[in-house]
Amino acid sequence: MRLLSLATTWAILSSTVLLADWPQWRGPNRDGISTDTTPIAETFPESGLRKVWESGTIPSDHYGGHGSPVVSGERVILSVVWHERVASEQREIDSEVMQQLNYRGTSPELMKKLEEARLNLPKLRGAKMDEWMLEWRKANLTPKEDVSLGKWVESRFKAGTTALPLEEIARVAKREGKPFASADAFKQWMAEEKLSTPVQDKLLAAVPNTIKVAKDVVLCLDLITGKEIWKFEAVGKPTGRSSSSTAAVWDGRVVAACSTHLYCLDEQKGTLLWKAELPSGGPAASPLVQDGVVYMAAGPALAYALKDGNLLWEQKKARSNMGSPTWWQPTSGHPLLLIVGNNSLQGLNPKDGNILWEAEGGGQSTPVTQGDWLVIYSGAKDVGLRAYQWQKEGPPKTAWSHFWVTMRYSGSPILHEGHVYLTCGGKNQCVELATGKVCWVENEVQSTITSPILADGKLMVFENNGTHLRMLKATNGGSHAIARPKIEGLGCSSPALSHGRLIVRQKDKIVCFDLRPEK
């Protein structure tokens, strides 16, 4: 009896470890839902969340992207394209420089109208000037343009004649990522382009006498202490903030897409098992591992054998590198691989990569599925938050849609107890899955970028570009806020949860917080 008891106890402990894992983008089932049964507190000290540990320095954004941490057993794993600056004779206009120039891409028509208005501003001040700018936006910008460009347009009006000419900045943008051999070559180019003195002065001040170099890095930290267990490094290339893929851990292997390659590492030691060159040279979406196959959206859609990295198929007509692929197993149909393109959603045969159908939708958000239901969130015209239903023949049929104009359509939905929860696009809302009926909605909230997670009946999402963690009860009976502690998370990443510990990527490190009720 004693032996049986020990065996039973070990089985329970092993099962608990597996349930607590967060091994890939959006968790164990790629749907944002944690299977960890650890209770989560409903009140927190005024001082904030209890910090368990923090890592050493890990760069982000322009120097390390926005990939999210994952958890396997007692290991926290993060893939990073790790940038550094080194002294160089070369000069380069990169995304940071363009940010300093306050550049936003627009159509030639809008550029012309904006510059004409900027150079012929009426002599108004204060509230009257604010009113004029608002009227100009209404008359000249579409609702979608107004959301994404309205405040930027006003900033150029406020700068007046001191704003750098937009046509010149657009020409500068064409040289982004194309280094000059020397400072003299850089100055000669500016002269040949006939850039105005203010633009040349700004460029000379903004372009540093260094260039970015990068290496592909996969870090493994101890979940309990935060100490480094191993660190894998390989030669990479600078990709700025665009390389933001989240690693996947499966069957003792870590799969990570970095700047130029897809790597497969031994989970215990961090040693390289195999690597495959990314066909588009990066960036790539987060890998999906299913039934011994690694599925990638890295320009074309691709499938590799997890065992040895052998390329099983490539589908060049399914183009994506931002929206992460996911799996759909309809109740009575064959499984499908979902590829999120820029403007559409495609269903592929996972065995050979053949495209079976194409539906409206696309972007950066990851779809979620449940039985015959498929829910997406997309900025494509008239799509927004949309539910599809599986059909035996052809693409899935649209069940309902809720579209609204907002700045970003990047957060992913959650399906829970027959309802859809979305915390993105300036709204928090709950929608009945079967009918599309909106059960409740919070407007003008600041959860616009990251994807939420669900644990212990609670929704958790970064707000205000990551500064705070908003916690809501996952109920269709109305919006019930539990807490909003300060967390200083990295806005475009999402946290991971394991054993009641929240793993958060901050601007320059990873931090572990304890969410369990205090004893």
C-alpha cells in the first residue's frame, strides 16, 4: 500500500507540473488560458505585487524585440535578438533615427494636403486652434487614418514652419537599414539628395558614430530563483524591434525563431540540436509545435520535423510573419493549420501545406478555436471581432462580427464558458459566442497591445502600455475589476503564469511576481 501511495503521489506531482506549464505563445493550448490550478489572490498589498526575483539585464524594443517568456517545469525561457552598439566608420539610418525625425508613412495625396495646410496655418491660438485642427482631421482623414495619425498630424501643425519637410523625411526613410561606408559618404548622400539644412542638421545629430550588431540568444532561467541555467548564443543580424517571436518548449526541446534562423535546442543543456535558415531572413511569428512538427509563419508557411529539422513542406502562397499560426480541430472535421496573413486568414492541410480555404481577417492577433468555433480579431474592413463556424465544404461561415475603428488590432481573444473575452482596441468586452450578443463592455480603456491570460477565473492584461496589470473576473454578468497593481511590463509582450507565479518581461529584465493569496 505504501508503494502504491508513493506512486500515486508522484503521478499527481508530475501531472501538476505539466498543468502549470506555459510552454509556448499564449500558453499550453495557445488560447491564453492557464491550466494551473493554483489559486490567485483577489486583493494585493498597497505596496504592489510581491516580487520573487528579477533577472540580469535583457534588452528589449529596438535592442531586443518584444518576445514573451514561456515556462516549462521549473524553467523560464526567452528568445531574444540581442543588439549592441559598436564604434564604426559606417553611418546608418535606422528605426530609432526615423523615430527621432517624427516620421509616419502616409499616402502622397495626404502628404501634399498636410504640408499645404501646415505652411498656411490660420493665425489662431488655444481652444480656437484646437477646434481648427479637429475640423481639419474630420475633413481630410478617414476614421481609420484619424485614429492612427490624428495626434501626429496635430503635432506637425503645432510645430508649424519649424517641422521638418515631410517630403524630405520620406526620402530619408528610403535609406533606412542601408548603411553608408563612412561619415563622408553619408554627408555626400545628403548633399546629393539636396536635403535642407534643418534636415541635415537633425540627421547629423541623430545618426550615431556606432552601428548595431546582434546575436541570437536563448536564455533559460530557474523559475524558483531567477538564476541563469544556460544561455545559447549564435551569430545573428540586427533586426530592431521586428524580431519578437516567442519560443516553444515541447518534448524536451526548445524551438526559437530569432533573426536569421530557427533553432532547436536541448531543454536541459541548451545545446544546439539543429537549425534551419529562415527563408525571409526574419522576422518570424512564434513557432507552433504539434504532433512532432514545428509550424512556422516566416514569410511563407513552413513545416519542420521536430526531431531533426527536416523541411516537410513550404507553402509560398500563405504569406505571414507577424500573426502566429494556430491549430483548429473541428468536432467532426480534419485538423487545420491556421495562417494569419496581413489581409486574410487561411486554412491549410497540416500534412502537406495545401491551402484548403481563405477567409476574411488577418493581422497580428492570434485566432482562438473551440470545437466548431473559430474567433478572430482583425483590422480588415468590417471584420473586427468575428466568429466563424466550421463547414464541411469550403471556408467557415461568418456567424457574427463587431467592427470598430481603433489604433491597433493586435490583442488576441479568449474563449471561456461559452463567451468571448477581448481586452484590446480601447475596449474590454464580453460577447456571447453562440449569438454575438454583447454582454458587457468597458470603453476607453488602455489595454491596446498585449494579449490577456485567464487563470483561476480571472482575466489579466497589461494596461497603459504595460505599466499596470488589470485583473477582471471572467464573468458574463458585468465588468468586475479586482485589482490594478503597478507592474512596469513591456507593453507589446504578454506575461506567463506557472504555479501562481507571474513571469513578466520588463524593459530591461524579467521579473517574477507571486500572485498566490498571502498565508
